[in-house]
Amino acid sequence: MWVWGCGYPEGFLPALDFDANGYNVVVYYDRQANCNNSLYGLRFVQADEFGSLLQTSTLVPNSQSDPATNGLYAPLPGHFFIGDYHGVWLEGTIVYTGWLGSVPNNQGDIELTRIQ
């Protein structure tokens, strides 16, 4: 999955789920709002079984995070590891996602967000 911003791909680590109608939701980390490559947010998009968008790419509210402040593992100076895992699941028409971020207190934690 490629999301272009600042002249190069910015979307990474997608997760997806499907509902009973065949509609899907994809969540992914994204750095397109920050060309300095430090801040990332969580975005989601939803499509029907034919690939037609039901919800265009939307930033999850309050998901902008800075890996330099979240206290997670830094293998090299200036390089920060935000974690490999996050997930998304649908319960009926409600979308939930569990993800790694540093909001609201700038300390790395697992966040749970109800998207819609």
C-alpha cells in the first residue's frame, strides 16, 4: 500500500477487516502531514466489495504521535521504533482499532479508538 506525500511513500503497516456485507476497513500509519518524517498519525479508509470508497482516507482524531517522545526502543540515535503491531475489527457497523501512539501524554502506550 503506497500513500504518497512529500514526494515519497508515507503510508505504512496496514491492517484490515471485513464486515458481513463484504465492506472492508483499512487502518494504517501515515507521515504525509510531516515532511520531516517524525510525526505520524493513524488513518482509515473504507470500501465496498467492489473497491468503491465509502470513506476516504481520514485521520483518526487525536492520533498524531512523535516516536521521539514515546519512550519506545531506539536502535540507533535518531531512529525510533514505534512497534510492529496494530489491529482493526468491526462489530456490526462500529469500527475499532488498537494502535501504538504517544497521545495524550507523550508517553508510548497502546491506544484503543472507536472510529465510527
